[in-house]
Amino acid sequence: MTEGRQAEGVQVPALMVPFLDLSAMHAEVAGELDTTWREVMAANAFIGGEFVAGFERQWADYCGVSHAVGVANGTDAIALTLRGLGVGAGDEVVVPANTFVATAEAVALVGAVPRFVDVDPSTLLMTADSLRTGITPRTAAVIVVHLFGQLADMDALGRVAEAANIALIEDAAQAHGGTWRGRKAGTFGHAACFSFYPGKNLGALGDAGAVVTNDEQLAARIRSMSNHGRGHSNHAHALVGTNSRLDGLQAGALSIKLRRLDAWNRARQSAAAAYRRQLDGTSVRLVEVAEHADSVHHLLVARVPDRATIREELKRRGVQTGVHYPVPCHLHPAFANTTNESLPTAEQAADEILSLPMFPHISNEQISHVCTSLQKLLVDIEELVTADAR
Ligand SMILES: *Cc1c(COP(=O)(O)O)cnc(C)c1O
């Protein structure tokens, strides 16, 4: 009974494979988290304070930059970075079309206009050529998104941004610890933005985010804006800011989980390698990883025909999947007035991409179950197509 048993006509899958399982990660650190809660409470360090300062230092050191500013979430990290760089009304910011909507949202929130560009068909990342297509006399910045955990070609993108005299911002919300030619995400741009949403490679136990930069003045401006525009004195508001601070409880949890980040990233990389080995020679195509990129596989994305059927059939076999993202940003009603160009690679990818289960503690048995199920479904679909053609 390897295929599961029949119960009142409903197939019970032989093995369940969740899309993401955070509980095994949290089990590893549960004891340490308990201690931290008590320490944060004893210190009354709920907002700002020693736990936030400690994590900011650790995160800057981990990334290899001089400053990290903890903020409330990844979206704010991007918006505050844009404002800190003086980007606002009248400016355009180049953004890849296939990203989580927050990248574009942050641009709109500061009063600028996102200018969407297409991406590379094999990696689904922005390229130097696609960046060039988006640059106009109004361009103030580009936000390069390290989608799915893989860094884009930062050498080529850096050269184009420099020649055009625009700011380069990394949206590294999916790439904690990922590298390009051995250099970490967060070290290439004027600033880089991280989200610590629970499902990210480094996740808090709620919302959290950070900006990292080597620019001391930019860090100081973002720190001030994230805390109501405060200067050195609590009641001197030099800038119009907002409330986007990192909580001590979240910072304490992040410090503990940061010690595991490299091990968890390596576990994701082994899982990705196992998927690639097992799917090699089948008709399942995975999004490629470029030679100089070391992806931390926030997501493992395949491209399939007839995605809706495949998702449904995988679900019946106990395999949960996701789609990141089904609609490219330029086709959302919210951004309808920003472009009328078609971006064919991003549009086609949006119809085909399928995110397979990926998390540090996924077992080889689970990976094999996903791969055999997927392979079998694709063979069935191909046979149907051939039969229809006859
Ligand atoms: C998660 C994410 C964000 C936004 O982060 P939040 O913490 O949810 O605000 C931005 N960009 C990308 C690419 C993301 O994956």
C-alpha cells in the first residue's frame, strides 16, 4: 500500500509534505528562546535597547557591513531606504516585474513611480540589459531583488547603475547569507533591505526587518526616521519620520536563530541538490542558479505546464506547493497606471512557476515523494497531450 489507502473514496496520501515546516527549526531553539524572553522582560527592553543593539551589531557583522538598522518589517526597510536616499515624488525606481509586491509598494509609498523591467529567462533575475531598458532621465534608483535566494549579477548591475549615476538598493528579503562571487547579499548596494518575516531564511516570531549599509549618514537618517524622526534628544524631531522600530523580543529571537542560519542554509542547499539530482533527465525544469551565485534557496521553483492541474494532483498526494508569484507586479490593478509595456519573460514565468516544498528539515524521503509524484504527473499530462493530438 505505497500509494495510500482508500477511505470512503478519499485517497489518504502515503506521506505528507508541507510547503514549509517551521516547527523543527523552533524545536532546535525553544530552550534558548525561553531564556531570552525572560531576559528581555527582566531588562524591560521591549523597544530598542540592548537586545536590538546586540542583534544589529551581529547582523552587520554577519553581512560584512558597518551598519545595520533594525526596523519593523521588510517593506519599511525598503521605503525608509528610499526616503533616506532622497528618492520621492517625481522620481522613478527600476524594479523587476516578478517580485513580491512589497518591492514596488515601497516605491509608491514614498511618492516615486516603479518602472518595471523584465528578467532573465533562466534565473528569473534582473540583468544589466533589462536594467538599461528601464532607465530614463527621471530614474533615481534601482532595486535589485535577489529572488528565491539567488543574487543577481551584481558586477554587471553595479556597472550600469554607476554609469547612470543612480542608487543601487538590494532587496535581500529572500537571500540572507546568499553570495555572488563569494560576497554576501547586502554588501553590493548603497543599502540592502532584509525582511525577517517568519517564513524567510532568517525569520523572527512576528514581523521584523533591517537595513544594512556602509554609509554612516544614511544609517543615521534611517534610524531617525524609523523612530519618529528623533535626533539625539528624545523631543527634537529633525525629520518627519514614522514608527518602524524593531522590538526587543524579536531581536532576541533573531540573535538566537542567527547562530543557526548558516547550518539551515546549508541544509536548504543539500535539499536543493537532492531535488536537482532526482529531477535531472526528467521534463521538470528548475529555475537555474548562475555559475557565480551561491543561492540560499529561500524557494525552490520549478516550471511546469498545466500548473493548476499539477498543484491539485500533488495536493491529493500530500504535497503542498506555492506560487511566487502568480501575477507580475505590472499587471496588478494597483500598478496599472505605471506601465503599458508587456514584459514577456516575467509574464510567461508567472504562468509556469511552481514552488516546491523547501525548508531546512525536509527529509530525503519527502523530497523523493515530491519528485516521483511530479514526474509521474508530467508523464501522464504528456500522454494526454499526445493522445489529444492523435
Ligand atoms: C518578504 C519580502 C518583502 C517584504 O517584507 P515584509 O517583512 O513582509 O514587509 C519584500 N521583498 C521581497 C522580495 C520579499 O520576499
